[in-house]
Amino acid sequence: MPLDDPTGTVVPGSDARNISAVLINGEPRNGNGQVLGVDLPHCARGCVPPADMLDTSAA
């Protein structure tokens, strides 16, 4: 880790447990460990499972 660069030292060593608040344009976007204002089940339905993206024609 680059100890001479504070951001470069802290960011790679962080994970979701280190985040207590997310603000975008001053508006809170998470609370109590949940994303606010987003329909997560709706978003998940729009995702393609990785296995469905594999190109098996090259086998």
C-alpha cells in the first residue's frame, strides 16, 4: 500500500463494513445498511446471470 498517499492507503483497505453514510448532492442514499430510493428487486430482475453471458460457441 502506498503509505505516502492517504487515499491510496485507505481506499484499497476498505469494504462495505467501513461505510456508514452515502450522500449524493447532499441527499442520503443509504440508511440502516439499506439503499434508499431504489427498487432492488426490480434492478435484480434486469441483471443477466454471468453464466447466461458465456459464449459457448467457441468450445
